[in-house]
Amino acid sequence: MNHPPPAPPPRLPFPRLLTPALMMLGAAAARAEPAPRTVPLCLTEFPPYVSAELPDGGNLGALARRAFNAGGLGVQVLQVPWARAFLLAKNGDCVLLTLWRNEERDALFRYSLPVARMQLGFFVRTDRKTALPPDAAVAFQRGSYLPPDLANGSYRLHELTDFRPGIEMLRLGRVDAVFSERASLEYLLERQPRLSKLLRWQAPPLEVKTTFMAISKNHPQADAWLELLNQEIRASVKN
């Protein structure tokens, strides 16, 4: 007598459904990387705000160092020119210590609380008793942001690769003014007493720029790092 073959064991769907899920979790765990313990800071030459020649990298360099150290993080200083610093920061490779906002940058970066209000305007000779004439000769450094009142005016602009020759031109009366950020040029003049007696800031500024620290929107630690920066900024304001 022929007996029918035994029925196959029942299929258990649960393990078959669970296996792909476990595989996905395992793959995600393998891809996960620990949060970095060192924060790269792009350091440009813009004293007194940031500078490799100043203790802790300048006022803002010191602030960033305090902020990250308080969070148990070290800092790695990358001393680079401004154009290189901007490219690195855009790619998420460093934190920018000074940045002015505009529409293009807002699409790339997240910002800290404000860290400075920078005044942009003219330095003139101390013996100038009148306002600059509409056709005044003004020296400025190549690549500098120019406020609309300067860029669209009738001033005779002299573009220089470095603003230091512009200071000498002003001293000699070859130009009527030097365009600069106020604190940065006053910092230089304080270290050259001969020049500080001959040149002065002319109020009011052409424009005041609120300045921020900035991190790429695509950086995975942007939220955490900005919170550390903002905590230190708030503490600095209170003190």
C-alpha cells in the first residue's frame, strides 16, 4: 500500500521577515562613525578678531576654543587665507569664526549668535577738518566688500593687494582716505604710534555688519557645535 509523502514542515514567516531588518541594522551600525573629538577651526588673518599671531587665535579664536573645550572637545587650527577658509567651511571641513550673512551664504551655512558688529568706513588724516569730497581718492584692499555708498558713488577708487601701502599713501596725501573695517585698522595703528597720531577713524561708518560664526548645514555635528558656541557667547555677553 502506498502511503502519501509526509507534508513539508510549515514555513515560519517571522524569521524571514526579521532577517532583512537585522541585516539593515547591522549595515547601519557598520556605517555609523563616532562623533569627532576635535573641531577644525579655519583661522584667517583678521586681527584683533582672529589671527595666528595672537594668543588663542585672537578674540574669536579664544571664544571658540573655550566653547569646545567646555564640551570636552579639542580644536585643530587650520591657518589659511580667506578664500581657502570659505571653501573648506562650505565643504564642512572647518568652522568659520567670522562671516557676514547674505542670501547665498544662508543657503550653505548655519550661524551662531552674533559675535561682533563690524564698522566699515573711512580712515583719514587727523588734519582733515572737512568731510570727504564726492570725488575723493579712496584706497581699499582687493577682494574687500564695498558698501553701496562706496561702490556706486563717485569716489576715485584705488585697488591694492594689501591695505598697508594704502596707509602710507594716506600719510603722504596721495589718497584722501583708506576704506577698512574699523577695529582691524585701529589694531594696526595702535602698534605704530607714528601713524596713529597722523590717521583717524571718520564717523559715522558707511555700514555696520553683524558677524557670526558659521558651520556647514550638511555637517552632522552642526547642531551640537552651534549649541556649544552659543552657550559660550551668552556667557561672554553676561561677563
